[in-house]
Amino acid sequence: MTRESLLDPTAESTPSERVQLARPDSLDGLTVALLDISKPRGDVFLDRLSEHLERRGAAVRRYRKPTFSKPAPVDLRHEIADQCHVVIEALAD
């Protein structure tokens, strides 16, 4: 088994360990959150991704952070966790 490392782009002074969750076998019937981090043209990428996911049977919900320079507000993270099965974040310039 190959061990993967994911880097957290926030300014952590000490990285935290997180367990990577298993990916679903299929997106059929799942709700996918598309999180726009508020960088220019991220919405353009998410528009195309949304179309692709919906063709594959996924329900899509769109969310947007108030600013790219800070983590998503706790309320927004809870809303996504309560309403969706999978999250995709978009970064584009």
C-alpha cells in the first residue's frame, strides 16, 4: 500500500494528522458540494464540473467562501457536512 501525504495550505505551525476517508465507489445518488473559494474564475471551473457531475447522476449543491484568504466559516462547513456526501473545492486564477 502506498502512503500518500496531503499538504494543508493553511499557515499551520504544526501539521495535524487526519485519517483519509474512503472514496465512494460511485457518485450515483450522492450530493456533491462544490465549494468556490472566491478566487477569480473558480466559478467558471465549477460550472463545467457541475455539468459533468450531474450527467453522471450526482446531485450538486454550490457554496462560496466569503474570501479566499481565510478558512471557510464554521457555519458554512457545518452546512456542507449536513447536506452533502462529498466536497470538491475549486481554486483558479
